[in-house]
Amino acid sequence: MGAPAARTYEHARHWAALGHEVTVITGFPNHPTGIIRPEYEGQFVKRESIDGIDLLRTWVYCAANKGFFKRVLNFLSFFFSSFLLGSVMTARPDVVVGTSPQFFCAVSAYLLSVIKRAPFVFEVRDIWPQSAVELGALKNPLIIRALESIEHFLYRRARLIIVVAESTRPYLLAKGVNPDKIRIVPNGIDAQYLESATATPEEIREQYDLNGKFVVSYIGTHGMSHALDVVLKAAGRLRDDTSVRFLFVGEGAEKEKLKKLALELKLDNITFVGEQPRERLLAFYRASDVSLVPLKRLDIFKKVLPSKLFELMGVGCPVICSVEGEAAELVKRSGGGECIEPENVDSLVESIRRLEKNKELRLQMSANGRTFVREFYLRSNLAENYLEALAVAAKLNGRNAAVNCAPGATGN
């Protein structure tokens, strides 16, 4: 579950299909609840083969996506287990990829690259620790300085740095990163995933009593980054419009607070749904008349491209994007939705009302979004661009063999 796992899996599957040897080192599935799935309980290490990918699962201390100390233990446990088991249970690769946002994963990948005598590629999906600092999750100046030192170390040691958004480039340049080391491989949508739905939108609407309703959904992690209390306040403003129904799908650190707030506001126009298999989420997307892509109004989020945008537009669901910066520019360019000011209840209410009344506009957004992402953001094309960057890193190391990629990847 989650965007990091989906990105890694879909890239790796395409690389394996092209004939390359791909090993992914990750933990046992437990995101976002912190509870390991029953089929993996009691195991310290497990090797699997999925779609041609050699998957090495290593032990992690499991923790839900909340609580600083437990999350640190989670990060450190993966650091040690992935490094130790990766050292003895993987062959020498042509390149090692480590992904952020938590740096201990990338540090493990760097150390593996040293032992295996292979170039290290650093994938920067989120700017960390800056995002945690701006969110208020990190406040201790000593810890912040230590993490910033790790950040700079990884930038220096990486043969290449892969980023998902063009707006990340100025941040890296300001940190002294050589521009020749930076490659952009954005998030996208996988055509095979779009055909993998395990339910229909009609089944979802029937199951959750949504027939005849204008469905406004938020589908994803319920975290402190997403300002979902603003959505609840908008629901309160629209409580008298009995045709509008808000649908929250997913788990996360803030979910219980949101459910409590909904009770306090006496909202009867909200449905909370728990974590769903990724293939089933497609039916929730298609059952929605419009879906929300919100983030807090912070400078750091001007540099992100939420993967949810591509999935929603890929299935033809109009979006209301309350994210500034590059994400807003992409939505405007695509014509697949509307952009509003982050954390602005008035703007959100106005946008929902406008789209509820204008079916023709929604249909046009639906067609625009599908066409846009399938033309420019198909994962198969992006995976080949990524592969070309990895091949460059391998050749710079004096090795011209086919890329044998061993990503030190997070994602469960």
C-alpha cells in the first residue's frame, strides 16, 4: 500500500519485463496500520518472486504512522536488517538505488553500494527533513542538524539523484548539488493497474449507500500533511445539501481525530471507509464525482507532485487540487480539475458547488485528465527513462553490463 511501494513495484516490474535482474529490499507489509499481515507474521526474512522481481523482505519493528520514537525505531530496524541481510543475500549489482523520504533507508543503500562496489543512486521523492520541520513534526535543533548532515552526505555521495518534480531541482542546486547529477522521473500511472479493478463503481455506490448522491471523496493516507479538518469544515457548510456525500477512504495517524471531529460537528454527510486493496481503490475513484487532492499551505509542498493526481485523472475522475506550486500547474495544464487555495474552506465549498451543478464541465475534465496522463505520464515510458539514467550511472562506474538494479527501497 502507498505511493512509494507502487512507484517502486511498477518501475521494477517494467525493468524485469525488459530482461534486467531486479532485487528489491523492503520490509514486511504493515503500512499504514503498523500491523504485519497474517501471512507474514513471525518471520525474520523472506524471499519471494513477484512479476520477475527478486523480493527480499527483512525484519522491521512495526509501528503505525504516528509517534516519533516508535517511527524512529521502525526506520532504524529496517536500516540494520536491510543492510545486514542485503550484504549477504544479494549478488553484486550494477547499481544500487535508495529512496527517501526517511534517510535510514537511503543510508543502508549507500553502505550496500560501498560493499558491493556499485554506484549509489539517491531517489528523492520528498524533501526530508525539511518537510518534517515545516510540518512541525521535527523541532529538536540537534536532531534537525544531524538529519541535515545525513541529507548533504547522501547528496554528495550519490552518483545520480532522481527526483519526481522539476521544482525540486532549485532546492538541490541551492544545497550545492551538481546539476549534472539530477534526473527527473515524475510519478505517473500504470496502464496495467488501470485494468486491475476488483470491483465496479456501481458496487461501491450500492455498498456505501451512495446512489443518487454527489460523491466528494478523499482517498489516501489520513495524515498531518493533508489538512483534512478543512474538508470536514466544508462538509459542515454543505450539510443542508442532502445530495452531497463526503467519502473518506484510507487509514493514517489523523483518522481517529477526524472521526472525533466529525462527531463533534454532528456531520451526517460523511462516510469513513478503512484501508482497501489498491486494485479495489480504482472502483472508489470511479464511484466519485470529484476527488480531493489536498495538502497544507507550506512552501515545501510547492515542490511535490502527489501520485494520487495521476491515478485519479487516469481513471477519469475530476480533481479539486488544493496544492500550490508544481501540482497546481500540472492540473491546470491537463484540464483535469480545478485548483484552489490550500486550507481555504470557502474556496473548497465554492468549488464543490460549482462542479455539482455542472455535469458537462465534469465530463470534460474527466476526458481531459484521462488523455493527459496517458499521453505524458504512463509508467512504462517513465520506467524506461529511469532505466536509462541507471544505465548512465553504471557506465560511469566503468561497468557496461545490463543494469542489475537492487533498490534499497521503502514501501511495504
